[in-house]
Amino acid sequence: MKYLIIFILIFTLAMPINASANEAETADAYVLIEAETGEILLAHNENEQLPISSLAKIMTLIIIAEELAAGNISLSDSVPAPPEVMGLKAPVIWLDAGEVLPLGELVKAVIMSSSNDATLALAAYAGNGIDEFTARMNAKAAELNMSNTHFADPGGFTEETISTARDVAIMTAELFNNGLHEILDKGKFFTTRLSEVRRGTERETQLVNTNRMAQWYGGILGGKVAGNRIVNCAERVFSNNSMRLVAVIFGAKDEDERDNFCEQLFDSGFNNFEYFEPEIDTSGFSPLAITRGVEKAVEVAPALPVRFISDRSEVGEARYEAELPESIEAPVEEGQVLGRFIVRLGEKVVFECDIVAVHAVEELTFCKSLEFMTESFFSS
């Protein structure tokens, strides 16, 4: 029979903050998440499905980065533009069908200027066709549990590509959490203001970074804009740790309001939230009794350092729960999973990991008993 040990410490309560009336009027939907855990810090209509336009290109960049990481393609590859580029609106770099550019130049055009024609060229080349690439985008969305997302094409060219603020945040966290953005030419184009493609030729085309916040908001790693929509990832390093946040806004009044509100979301997140890494007192659940062992008990502890997001401004109770059996039968191996450690803020689980044995304990066999008796006899 199992028993539950619960010990309570006073800590900061981390719960998503509801939007105020003024915030709700600023945008149709928005969300601010902590990138590592996906914890929602601020939100309004975050699960409402809406067209996302060029924000879809974040997923295109994820798949291109994965292909680069796998060695299937290279930034130096020569990529021909497919015929479909001739019918695109707002192509940006004005590719001709069959024109060849280095893959890295096309990636730069997508990151900086959200080039539609560069996006199609990358998809056709890396995905064995545009349709197959789009199918892979949807498969990746399913893998990331982006359950309210559908990609109709690689670039969000029509309103058939829909998602939610929360799903776009998850997608963006995937790009910036796992080093994928650094694979795309070390990620420098996410914050570069000006560059060009076809440099030194008669058709040299200037690229201007459409993500204006990359030039003035401290800690921006990168993102993408599409009219009154924006997504950005930013990181701040504090005295004892760092925190990475993703902000998504749909339906701002205009571009200035879009950028200003994104700044407000980041400021609120970095100023009001932080990671807590408390030292856990294990005396309430360790050691754990052992039957048929050479020792009567084994020391146990959480398998991972306890770390969770909390709002600095609200004081509440963090509950630390250790789910363990009353005893365990020997033998026990070092690192053996014996139970579960859970941290709750209110009713919400904010951290969970295994409880493991700190050291091994052998079974008390007949031979082991005889060995102990012999040692005891000769030492007396």
C-alpha cells in the first residue's frame, strides 16, 4: 500500500495572469509563455483559431534547420526556383522560374524579409515538392501538440493556414530552444537589419528586417511579423539563471501598437516572473524502509534539481509531494526509480520528476548472512 507524504513551504504562486480590459482591447489574441516549460504567463484568447499569414514560415525554418542538422541539405547547395514562384504575390526577391541561388541566401531572405518566393524555393528543394513539404509541416505540428494548427502551404499565403497564439508560441519555442535557429547561419540574420541577395550583380536585391523589435529590444533572439501579427523570442540573464520567453500577438491595431504591446508583454514577464530552484528538505520522506536487505533503509531523493516558474508578486503555498511505497524489497540499485516527486502551485502541477535511490542496497541472502556472522565472530 502506498502513502503520500506532503510537506508545505511558503513560495510564490505561479498562475497565468488574466488579461485586463485594456490589454484585451489591444489585440484580438495574445500569449506570453516561458519557452523551456511552455508555461503560460499571460494570455487572452490564446486558443482561438485565426489566419497566421507569414508566421507560418517559422515552421518552414524549423524543417529546413532539421534537414541541415541531418546533413540532408547544406547552406551552400544550389537551389533552383520552382515554376510556382511566378504566380506569387509579394515575392520580395523576385525569383525567376529556374533561377538558382545558394540555399543560405534563400534562408536569409525568409528570415529577414519573409520572402514568399524564397520560401517556395526552399520547400520545393528540401521537401521533394511543395505539397510534400507542407505535409511535413503538419506532421511536425502534430508532433509538437499544436492541435489547433493547419498549414495549407509553406508560407501562409492564404487564410486557409490557421493556428492559435498558443500554438505559434510552441512552434517558436521549438525553433529557439533547441539551437535550430543557430543552424540557420548561426542565427545572425534574425537580428541583422540590412543585407542583400545576388550581391554585386545587376539584380542585387536589398533585404530589410521586417522585425523592427530585433533592433531595439534587449535580448531578442528573433521572430517574425505579418501585418498586425508578431511573434518574438527574447532571453534575459539574471544573477543566478536565465529565462527565455515567447510573445505572440494577433490582431493589434497597427504595427506600432503591435510592437509596443509585444514589448509590454516581455517587460511584464521578465519583471514579474522568475525561476525558483529551492533546496528540498528530504527528511520528510527519506530514508525509505527496506525489507530483506543488508541495510534497513535507503536514502532517496528527486532525480532532477527542482526548478519551476513563479510570479514574484503573489505569495502563496507551494506544495511538495513525495509519492512513495511504505517500503521496498531488496535488492535496490543506485538510481532505481522508487516513486514520484511533484510540486503544485494551487492545483497546478509545475514540476514533476522521479524519486530515485541515492545508493544501492544488496539483498540479505543466506550467504550474505553467513558472511556477516563470520565477520562479527572474528572481530569480537
